[in-house]
Amino acid sequence: MKNTVKLLALAAAMTLASAASAQQTAGTWLGTLGINKITPKVESGDVSAPALPGTKTDVGSDTKPRFAIGYMITDNVSAELDLGLPYKHDLYGAGSIEGTGKLATSEVLPPTAFIQYRFLPANSMFRPYVGLGATYALFQKERGSGQLTAVLNTGGPGSTFKLDNKWAASYQIGGTLKINEKWFLDASVIKTKLKTKAHYSTGQTQDVRLDPLAVNFSIGYAYKGW
């Protein structure tokens, strides 16, 4: 009887170990849903002549839901695609026009694909990871305010502008914390090296380095069965 109990206990332990290790082993799909805050770290060039010298731009932050889907290629190497809703950023006057208030708004949709390396064994409770990825910044719905017109085209028709869509490199550091054999928590910080150019309806242009920093927290689900 004692031997039978020992065998059952050993079988149960092996089953639990197998279930735990299944969360982030090769062939596992990982889906996460959470919240992401993007804060641009702006280095603005000047608006080209005939604008006032030192006419620069600053950009505000925005927070939106974030969805990502990943796949464990090996027990340590994974691929991830980050998706979500467009982020809406306010653009403000800076430099010689600082204090003029909100000049414009723009939305950006930045899908990003990562290759990640996950440290520690697949059945670890906590697994830190790093990632290297490519982001495509798709700018849309750019809208200028009366302040923008006052700065660029005083007394004239309303000023409009367009931002160039750009590819950019992204760097990621994060970690997952296992809740059980299926559910986990995920958090990461992503730095993107992004530079774009604004084209104004007045014929002027402006180079802007955005270099956004993203901080996100999510809950995830691991599935291995397809």
C-alpha cells in the first residue's frame, strides 16, 4: 500500500512538473493583453524658414490597450508581434515658441515584431527576457490648431501638416511571472529609435526625433495544443 501511495505521489509530481514546464516550452503560443504608455523623448529640429528661428516641437504621451501574440521557437527563443489601437499625441510649441500651447494632434499606429531571448529554464516561476525588433510607425489623422496657423501662417488659411511614416529599431527588456500552468503576468520596457519629418502646408519642413519609451503591464495566457 505504501509503495502504491509513493508511486501515485511520484506520478502526480511528474504531471505537475510537466504542466508547469509546458507554459513556455518550444511550440507554445503566448497571448497577452494589457496597458501601454508611450512617452516620446523629443529632440526637435527647427521649422524651416521663414519661421522664427528656434521654432521647435514637443510631443505629449498617451496610454492605450496593448495586445501581443508570441510563439516559443525553442525553450529560450521566441517571436512576438505587438499590436494595439492608435496612440493619439498632442504636439506643443517648444524652443522660441514655448508657451504657445497645443499646436496639433496626431495619431500613430506602431506595430512591432520582436525576436526575444528568455533566460532561465522554461518551468521557472520568473523569466526575464530581452528583445530586438522592428517598428513601423504609421502616422495618421494629423490635425493642426489655430495656434499652428498663428505660428506658421498668420492671417492666412489654416495650416495643415503630414508626418512621414518610418521604420525604426526597437529594444525590449522585460519579464514574466507565472500564476499557474496557463496564466502569467508580463511587464516590459521598450525603447524605439524613431526619427520623422513634418511637411507643412506652408511648404516648410521640420525634422523631429521622437525616440519613444513604452512601459507596459499585461496578463498572459499560454496555449500549446494546435
